[in-house]
Amino acid sequence: MAMSLPMSSEATPGHFRFIGLRRLAKLLFGTPLNAALTLLFGALLVVTVPPMLRWLVIDAVLFDPDPNACRAATGACWSFIYAKSGQLLFGIYPFDERWRPAIVCLLILALLGWSVRPASWTSRLLALWVAAFALIFWLMGGGFGLAEVPTSSWGGLPVTLILTVVAIGIAFPVGILLALARRSTLPAVRVGAVVLIESVRGLPLLSILFVASIMMPLFLPEALLPDKFVRALVALTIFAAAYLAEVIRGGLQAIPNGQYEAAAALGLPFWHTQRLVILPQAIRVVIPALANTIIVMIKNTSLVLVIGLFDLISSGKAALADPEWPSPAAETFLFIGAIFFALSFSFARFADFLERRGPAAH
Amino acid sequence: MLTSVSAIRHVPSLPMTNDPTAVEMVGVNKWYGTFHVLKNIDLTIQRGEKLVICGPSGSGKSTMIRCINRLEEHQQGRIVVDGIELTGDLKKINEIRRDVGMVFQHFNLFPHLTVLENLTLAPIWVRKMRRKEAEQVAMHYLDRVKIPDQAHKCPGQLSGGQQQRVAIARSLCMSPKIMLFDEPTSALDPEMVKEVLDTMVSLAEEGMTMLCVSHEMGFARQVADRVVFMDQGEIVEINTPAEFFSSPHHERSKLFLAQILH
Amino acid sequence: MLSDAKTRSIIIQGMLVTAVIAFAALLVSTTFANLKARGIPIGFDFLTMPSRIIISEAILTYKSRDPYFWAIVVGLANTVFISALVIFFSSVLGLVVGITRLSSNPLAAGTCRVWVEIARNSPPIVLLIFLYSLWWKVLPPVGEALNPLPGVYASMRGFVVPAISIDIGMTGALIILFALTLAALGYGLARSGRLPPLVVPAILAAGVVGLWLADIRFAVDFPVFTGSNFRGGSELTPELSTILVGLTIYTTGFVAEIVRGGVLSVGRGQWDAGHSLGLSRGKILRLVVIPQMLRVIVPPLNSQYINVVKNSTLAIAVGYPDFLAVMNTIISKSSHSIEGVFIILGAYLALNLTLSSAANWYNRRIAIVER
């Protein structure tokens, strides 16, 4: 197997400009191993791709609003997705008010796109997000001239996006504090941080969500009990904070002692040293790892359906329950999967970009 | 250039009290675990005095000057800096650190900040200076260490000698009363040693109180009032530079000089 | 006074401990108050009572008359079973996919890249639900079951695979235990070098004889297709099959990336150095490259395996009763939520610790091999 390794170095980007049929043939059939691989994977693709294409596109019903067209067709029923897109994306949010979650989604995505540019990482960005979230919660929840919509009616993509962004947003400073606590010289602080971080990381997120949804009513006095949305948010935040703490701790460990000494020699107190000298460097070191953790969190928000929150999957399931349509489950979940894929794939490419740029930034 | 420097000539902060002593160490002892790093150190440094501390590696000379601004904690004895005794009191420690500048072997500049930001960080956040004022002060000292044109670069883009001069300027921005130098030239390429030493000499000529851990004999001869020789955690000999280099009193001093001069 | 380092450290820690205790006290007291108000007793004695919950499928035998503790064990066994199979299959597949991604063949490398990207960028729960919805769409009815490998059938009703049964008597088991102990002892002594070399083969031989005496009947029962049904073999339900396939697809993507990173981490210089010493390709691979690669991939692989255990909780999405699902049912049925939460926490921490310590042990072994 290792025979193929040294050859992979030939495929440098510069070579592709001169790639010709002959070269392609050589890559595909140049060695016995490559020929065998080509035959094997060629056969695999020939068996799987045409039927997939037939189902996905050729035999599929695209926009026909008549449910019976889907019953007659052998391919995918995309017209269902098209007809139900509002319900899929926004769940049980009141029909007439759907423009509100739509604006919220666009706002969050636009802000995310804006925020990933390293040029916009200033303290102003934080203010922008805080302002945006005031606007978002007003748009979603209503009041001040808008019809009120309780969180139990929130659903679909905005729930997924809000949960992701808020959980990470709160978890990030908490994670920093936990990471600092884990490196503290005070034993009680250190032990507390270790116990919290390691027990959260040792548990499946689902079990934490269960604890949050089943146990909180028992743990807390009734007056303090938050609604389901906030409970899920608390669980996701604790989970994210523990993982982010470990990532940030990795960055802190990469900072040489001389930086602490130089800051101390200048008379900078502890928190100033951390905020102005240590953390900016530590976080820069772990940006790729942070991006990965954020991708994990984007994917993890899909679990809130299990505790009965109305995210994308639940709204998909609700849409499928319509007896008029032939319940095209595979198409619906493919659509939902594609939304998650688009979110996390684009974030992953951004992480790659940062990783490649990383060494030059110093 | 010279005129611009003398126009806003730096006046080292004058002693606030009449006490002529800058640093006083009495019976200082320190251990790393069971290893005795500093043994009964007694040392008094007058204001305006220049001290060069030398000795073989592991002799405790760095540890000693790092005790002066409490980068290392001593376990026994008394250290009084500028009239303030060093104890566990964090407030007093920060007070002392504000008035004691330190230059490190590996510069320890903040790589994520520009040169100018490196210089203004402490004046703004510790001295509560306004940004504009801090930048003026910073440019003044960058001028003095002769690299005002590098102000907006990152430390990584400068040569070692330039970085060390930035580090000196960074300390000077806090208008320190005492400057500690921990082997400031030993991480530098040979051709850059002179530019850093020149900066230190001019600083000495202005009357700064200086403690330098250094093996640069030329520098010691030129500026030092006294040379302190340390070995195995003890102060073995304190002498004038002329006498120390020509006829050291102690056997261990002789052995050490023989080693570094050949 | 407050600025003294020691005083301050005591005050901070004291405040933290007090806060934690106060918080815990608040939780405990409100919990007890809430439980009392609802008339729910506390204690683990419910574990021995008949559970009367339904577990739709299990690796171990289970009847609803069995006590709660047995239901818990059955759920745990399901989780361990899923995790073990997924870890095994995704390790094998991940090795193949990871190395194929490095191939110069664009068709092979590209296909594997698509796999990896899909796995890494989809939420596993969506993957599982999607696969589950595909099950009846793609697979034929039992009558036309697919037969991709000898002895393996796939149809709407799930997978049918050969059943492996190992039949040993009680005395046999004891003899095996004895022989294994002897063998392990012999191995350990041989490593520390305190025994003359001949003793070790003798002990090993004794072990082999013991195994033979133990009279193990090892049987593989291949399923036979009868036209409308299967005879023999083990049937895996669509739910179990979906979880196994889905989590394996998902985990394989991550294992492949770890393997690829491991191979790339061993630089070409190592191959050159090996060649310049006159080592053959196989020897370089075995003596130089693989040991270094293992050192790089074992820690991330271990955390991936722990993730498999955690992801097995997603079984709930397709209705397979894994440990968490069983515990969830038990909690809602028995109302012993506090006890249930402690059992959940304890079980997952124990599983993960077991995996971690196995990985650590293995890591130490490679580290020794390296020197």
C-alpha cells in the first residue's frame, strides 16, 4: 500500500496545468496497483452513480405542486421540499410572521460571513453581535409593535442558528475562564476546573441534554425554572465551554514563559497580562482547532430535537406528517443534511484557509 | 538626530527620598527544592550605581537579579527596593515592578503587537497614560535607541539587535528608577552586540542605576562602578573593574577569568 | 492585607469552595423538596424490583419481568455491542480509506475524499435518520434479498449474517482461565528474563493442551435462504443495521483523516534514511514508519473511539434501545431520576476511562518499543 505514497508527491498543483490525457491515463493505469484501484472504484461508481442520478434528478419531480405527481414518479419528490420549504425552514412559527425568522436567518448568516474575515476581528465586532442579538430576539419573540411569539413556537433553521451562535458566544469566554482556572496555581480552583471539564467531556451530549431537560425541573425551584429553549441552550453552552476550554488551554501551553515574565516585569497585573499579552497570542495559535470545535457544535445542535425542541429535523418530521403528500422522508432529511453540510463545510474550508495562512501571520 | 534627542532629553526620575540606597539585599537565601541557589546574599546598591554581575552559568546571578523584581521569590532574608520591602504583598510587588525595568536575554517582546504597541502597552495600562501621550514617549525612546523608523513593524521583522533595543526602550517608557539586564547580549549574533552595548553605555552615562548580568568585559571596564563575581550561589568577590580584571583576589575569580579570556 | 499573595489565595479558594457547597446545597435541598412534594422516594432499592419496561431488542436475553438492574445491564450491553462493532469496522475501513486518499490515482483518492467530507460535515443524527428512511426505499423485500458477501444478506428486514457460537462447559472455561493465567505468567516472566528459555514454551504448550482438553465447540452457523425466510444465522433489525452502518460510515471518515495525518507525519527523510542504511521497503515500513505513525495516531484514535461510545446514544433517533434510551425509559417509568442520572454519568465515565486506559497502556508499549 505504501507504494502509492511517494507518487502522490507528483500531483503538485503546478503539474495540473499540463495534465493531458496521456498523463491522466498514466495516473489511472500507470502501475498495476493504480490499474486495480481504477477498475475497483470505476466499477463502484458505475454501479452506484447512475441509479443515484436517476433518483435524484432524472426521474425526480421538481416543482409540480400536485402531490399525486410524486406518487406516480419513481424518483425523488423535490416538489414536496419546494412546497413545504417554509415549514421545513421555520417550523411551526406563525405563517403570517415567517418574514421575521427569514430576516433573522439572513442576518445571522451575513454576520457570520462578515465575522470570519480576520480583518473584522475588533472589539467593534462584539458590539455588533450584541446589537444584532437584541434585534434577533426582538424579531423572533416580538413585543414593541410585533406580535408576540413564544419560544415554544420557534422552529427550524433560526433555532439551529441561534442555538449554535449563542452557545458558542457564551461558551467562549466561559471556556477561557475554565482554561485559565485549569492552569491556576490555586489547587481548589484547578481541581474544580479539571472535574468540571473532564466530566462534561466524558459524557455524551445527549445525556447532558437529558439532564438539562429532565433534571432541571427537579434541581431548581419552580420560580427559577427556564423554558425548554433556554435549558437546551444551557446544556449546549456547558458542553461547548468544556471543549473550548481544552482547545484554549492548548494555546496557553504554547506561550513561552518569557511572555509572562516580560509582562510581570512591566508591572502588568494578572488580568491585564492575560487579556493584553497572553490570550491574543494563545487564541491565534489555536484558531484551526477552534474552528473544528465550532463545526462540531454546529453539528451538535441537531441533537436538541431529542429533548423536544423544534429544530430543523423536528420541523422536517412535522412536515412529513402531512397526509396529502406521500411522506418523502429521504428527500427531506437529505435537504436538512445538505443545509448542515453547507454550514459546516464552508466553515471547514475557512479553517483550512486560516491554517495555511497561520505561519505567515506571525 | 543628536539635536532631537537632546531637545527632549530624558531626565531619570530623581530619588523621591533622601535615601541614597536603591537596592538592599540582606542575608538572602533561595532554594529550588533541595538545591541551594542563593546563599546568604548581602548586597547594597547606591542610586546611580552601575553593577556588572558575572560568574559561570548556574552560579545564581540571573536568579539574584530576578529576585529584585520578584520574578523569583526568595525564601529567607530581606530585599528592599527603592525603600519598599518585597513581601507577598502583590500591591507592593507591582509598585516595585513599575519602577524597575528589566531586559531579558531573549528580548521577550510581545510578538502579536507592533513595536510601538509594545512600548505603549504598560504606560497605558499601568501608568494610565493617554494613548497619544504614551505614543509620544514611545517615539522619544525609539529615537534614542535609534530605530524610530521601525515603530509600526512587528518584532518578528526586526533583527536580534534591533529587538533588544526595542526591549530596552520598552522598559525606559515606564521611566524606571532601576534597570536590570539579564544577559542582554548573549542571544545576539556577534555583529549586533555593539549596537546594544552602545545603548546601554549611553543609558549609564545619564546616571541610571543599572544591574547587568553580563560577560562583556569591555562594557564592564567602561561603565561599571563595581563588578560582582558569583559562583555556586555565593557572592565570591566584589571589586572595581580595573582590579577585578587585572588582579582578582579570589582563586575562583582567577579561574573564571582564565576561562572566559581564552 | 487583601493584597497579600497568601491571604488572597486563601480567600479566593475559600470563596470558591463556599460557592460550590452553597450551590450543591441549594440543588440538593430543592431536589429533595421537589421529590417530597411529588411523593417520590429516593434510594437504589428499586433496582431489584421487576422493571416491566419493554426493551425492543437486546444482545442479552431480557424479559419485562426482569428487575431494573438487569434492564440496565442489557442496555449497557447493547451500547458496548454497537460501539465495539463500529470501532472494529470503522478502524479497518478508515485505514483503507485514509491510505487510498493518499494514492496518486485521482479516481480512488477523489471517491475517498467525498466519503471523508460527507462524514465530517454531516451531523451523525441526520445521517442516521436519512439512512433509516432509505432502508425501505433502497433495499428489496426479503424474497429478493441482496447477497453482497457469502453468508451476508440485506433486505427490508435488516441484515442476516452468519452466527458464531462458542460452546464451552463450565470446567472448560475454568481450564481455559487457568491456562491463560499460566501463559500470561510465562510471558511476563520471559520478558523480565528471570526464567531459563525452555520453561516458556513448556508453559505455552501446557496452555494449548489445556485449550484442547477444554473441548470448545466453535461453530459458525451460515444463514440459509429458504425462499421466503432465513434459517439459521443472526438477524439484525433495520434499526440496529442502520446504527451500525451509519456510525461506521461516519466514524470511518474521521479515522481515515487520522490515518492520513499519521502517514503524512512520517517524513520522506525517514524513508531515505532507511534506504541509505540498506533496509528493504518492508523493513523500513515495519521498523521505522509504522512505529512512528502509531505514536501519532493512537491518542486521536482513542478520542475517536470514545466518540463512538458517545455517538452510540444517537441510537435513540431510530428507536434502538441503547443504554441511554433504556435509562431514559427507566427514569420516566420508575421516577428515580436522581439515581438514574448518577448511573448514566457513572457508566459513561467508566466506559470512557476503560478505553482511555487501554489506549494509554498501548501508548506506553509503543513508547517502549521505540527506545
